[in-house]
Amino acid sequence: MKTTLSVADAQSCSIGSARVPRAYAWAVFALTFGLMLSDYLSRQLIGAVFPSLKAEWALSDSQLGMLVSVVSLAVGLLSVPISLFSDRWGRVKSITLMAFVWCLATMACGLAQSYGQLLLARAFVGLGEAAYGAAGGALLAHVFPVKRRAAVLGSFLSAGLFGSVLGVVIGGAVAAHSGWRMAFFVVGAPGLLFALIYPFVVRDYKTVPLTAEGKRERAPVHLSIMQTVREVFAARSGNFTFVAGGLQMAMPAILIAWLPTYLGRYHHMDVKTAALMAGVAVLASGVGMIFGGGLADRLSLFRPRYRALVPAAFSVLSALILLAGFALPPGPLGLGLVFVGALFAAAHGGCSAAIVCDVTNPAVRATVAAVLSVAYNLIGLAPGPFIVGMLSDIFGLRAALMVAPAMALAAAVFFLLASRTYEADATRNQTRATEAA
């Protein structure tokens, strides 16, 4: 069923065959956005306390990088099974449970007495966060119309980057004054409040009752596992987008994890100042994600192929500008270019989410979002910081950061490949949805 807004719809959002008040839709967005902030506060504050951990436990850069990557690895491995469970048990209940797990695991990090214990606690942070982006994105895609989808999902995903900003800045400030352990308690506690409120405000939706052929029946029919897999990977443009989005997502992950350490080593900043400056770069990435999705929405209104071409351009810009920024001798010009490159590093986020939603069956929307999350985590977020850490142990951190933009250039190639079949895939999926309505 076509979901667009007309003048008569000014006070409501069309979702399937039902309508919800705009106020409710934005309340769902606010709470879901808030939990995403908490999610990434918990995930990314670790970069701000790298210097403290290195000093206390004599850790290598590879070990520090693994503290970032283990969360993404857990998310990547568990996103699909937990999302399948979420689609069946209920997205709202799943989100509430996941939030409690990642908040409590974050607080447990502050109690760790060894590197092994901290690594295990970080893995449980990943367990809690595994399917949150998929379930939250599915709820938002349900309550907002198609023409706003890239902008809304981009704004939702940008909460991850804004949460990362707060995680880096708060983590650095608290670690400087009260020690790194207190930073985990300060960051983990607020998310519990959102988790308590969420199920009392947000209503779940029923999974679209489609058969394997996409026809609506009187009684809901669940797709089998194999049918679900076929639906998720049916569109070539969607498959290319999984790879492209994963490769490009390595760039903000690397900046969040290593920029505070880079600023300390090469720009000789103290922990608090380095965290604050890194927070500015991450903030730029969040701004880019918001406006990147909106730009793709506008440019693709009359030329749908631009939905994939725009993120390809973002990837190229981020690669070239970041390479120049790290290649220049440490100084204001190089640092300024790093900030500009960060603006484009995650601007593809809303575009990627919108593409895979546009070209796949609505009955598997949470699952396809989970697959995108898997791609983000296993292709970019998990290996990116760890690879930079390994290269840093061998060649130095600056050289490692100069190599990293190659992943963005590879992402641009896959976005270009996605653009070649996106229009046909989206049209075919829209036809199926109309026939099922």
C-alpha cells in the first residue's frame, strides 16, 4: 500500500491501512532516539579511556582496538537471530529487555579487575545492543511515510553518532576527574530510565501478514526461514548496499575509537581536551548523517537512482579528505580536514537503510534491517578499529589512519553497483506491496 502524506494527512502519518497521530509518531521517534543515544554512549565511551587503560594495564593498541571490536562482533553475530525473535515476540518488549542488558553490562565494565573481565563485560554490551537498531528502525519505518524514510532513519541512526560524541566527551571528562571506572557508571545509568518508560508509551505493530508470494491472506502467515532468507537477499541493489554500507561504516568507527588517542599522541593534547576535540569530529559525522539522508531524499524524488549515487559521492569525499587530513603534518590544517572528512564519513547511513527498506518485502523489514546491522558490524565496525590497532603496533597510528580511507573508496564502488539496479528493484517491490494491499 502506498504510504504518502497529502494535505488532508497534515495531522497524521499514514502507516499501512491505519493512521496514527503525528504527535505519537514523534513521541516514538524521541524515545527510540533516546535509547539509541544510550546505546552508543555505552558502546563508544571506551575510546576516551584508552590512555587510562593503557597506563594501568600496559595494553597494546591491538588489545585496545579489540575492546571496541568485541561489541561490534557480538552485534554482528547476534543481530539476525535476535531480530527474528523480536519480530515474533514483539519489538517493544525486545527493545525494553535489550536496553536493560546493555545498561547493566556497561555498569559492570566499571567493576572489571582485569582486561579479560572488561572484554567479557563489553561482549555483553554487544549482546544487549545486538538487534536494537533493527527493531527500532522497523518501528520508525512503520510510523513514518515512505517519502520521509531516509531522513527519519538517518536522524535515528545519527543518534548513534551523537551518543558517541557524548560517550567520548563525558567519558574523557569523568575519567580525568574521577577515574575511568566511574565513567562507565555515569554513562550506563541514564538508559535505564528510557527502558522503564518505553513500553508504557510505544505500541507495537503486527507483522504484515504476507505469504511467500507476497499475497495478503485473511490469517497471518509467517514466512519460513528459507523464504525469509530469499526475501532478504532478493534484490541485487540491496545486496550491494549491505557491503557498501558496511565498508563505509568503518570510517566513523575508526574515528570514534582512535581519534582521541591520535590527538593525544600527535597533537599532544591531554585526555579531556583530546576527548572534547574528538567529540567535535563525531558530532560532525552525526550532522552529516542527518543532512545526508535528507539530501538523498530530495535528489531522488525525480531521479530515484540518486538514492544510491549520493552515498557513493559521500564515500569518495570522506576518503579523500580524511587521507589528506592524516597525511599532513599535525597542525590546524590537518585537524580541520579531519573534521570536514568526518562530516561525510557517516552521511550514507540513512541512505543505506532506506535503500534496503525500499527494495525488500515489508514482512521481513526488521530482519533486513538486522542484516544491514550485521553488515555494518562484521564488515566495518568490528574489523575497522582492530585493523587500525594492529597496523598501529607495526607502523604507527598515523600511518594506520592514512590506510583506513581505502575502505571508503571500496564502499563507493559498491554503492555505484547498487545504483544500477535500484530503480528496478524498488519498482518491483512497490508493485508487490500494492498487489498485497
